[in-house]
Amino acid sequence: MAIKVLIVDDHALFREGIRALLTRYDDLEVVGEAADGREAIDQVTKLSPDVVMMDIAMPGLGGLEATLEIKRLFPQVKILILTQYDNQEYVYRFLKAGVSGYVLKRAAGTELVAAIRAVYHQGTFLHPDVAHAVVEGYLDGTQPAQYEDPYEKLTDREKQVLKLVAEGKTNKEIAEILGISVKTAMGHRANLMASLGIHNKAELVRFALQRGIIA
């Protein structure tokens, strides 16, 4: 039985390239594509893929926020991050969110195929550069500090709202993107700012930039 793969990236040409690559292998089947995090969640619901290849930086609902929601709703689905970012902070954050693999876009096609197979068969896969960063962080003692980040104290929904607020979305737009009421969106916004000790939008944007939540 072929491994069902969903490709999530906001660049259509990149998705087409990955699809063309994967169709060369009989044990892999691309069942769908998505251009952002919200569409990814909808496609997972409709298509039940085995592996989701997830980009990080996307408009609207980003890769981390979509990953948190997919793992909450469909814990059996494997998430494989495919990104240009090899920053330690990104890696730790996604591993904690429950991803099974982390591959850089500069990886060779054969490495990408190996990563999909590895995460599907109950394994994990880290690009060599990413694995080096993780080990280095553990050895020099920086990894534990990352997990003490106040960001990690937020709920999954508060993390989603934080990113959207930092991107300049209004309460109404956030409510529409997340499928919640405006009042609920406002409540999440107030709670996350209180939890982080942030008092205005400028501080919130600065926090999001420092933590790599937005580029």
C-alpha cells in the first residue's frame, strides 16, 4: 500500500516540483496539496494522509500552528517539516509540537524520499545539519533553556492567535481564520498577553520576531 502524502507549501511551483519527484516512486502517493495552514487542516480532514510535508513560513496560519492543530485532531498523522530554516529554536519548537521529521529544502530528492518512508514507519528523520544543531544544543546546555521560553506556556490556540496578531490580523480576521467567535479571539489575545507580560501590540510583535514566530 502506498504512503499517502499531503504537500503543504505556499509556493505552487515548489509543490509541483515535489509532486513530480514523488510520483517516480511506486510506494508514494501524493493525495493533495495545500497553500497554507488552514487549508492543510481541511485537507487532512478530507484526505486522511499518512504523512504531511509541512512548510514553516506561510501566510495566515503558519506551519507550527497548523502542526499543533493537526496533531490535536489527528495524532496518528505524521508531520514532516520541509523548510529552509535550520535554526535551533525552530527545530526544538517543532519537535516539541510532535513532528516526526525535519528536512531542509536544500536536501537531495533521495533524502526527502527516505525521510517520508522513515517517519511513516514509526521512525524519525532529521537532516544531518539539523541533527548536529540538536546535539550541539544538548551538549552546550542551550536546549533546556529553549523549553523554558514563556511561549511554551501558552495553549495551542493562544500560539495561533499570537502569530496572527503579530502579522497584523484584526480580531475579526483571526476569528474567521480559526473558525471561532470574535469574542473568543479577543479572550485568547488578552490571555496570551497577560501570560507573557506583554502590554501592547508593539511588544507582542517584538516578542514574535525574537522567538522566530514571524519572519
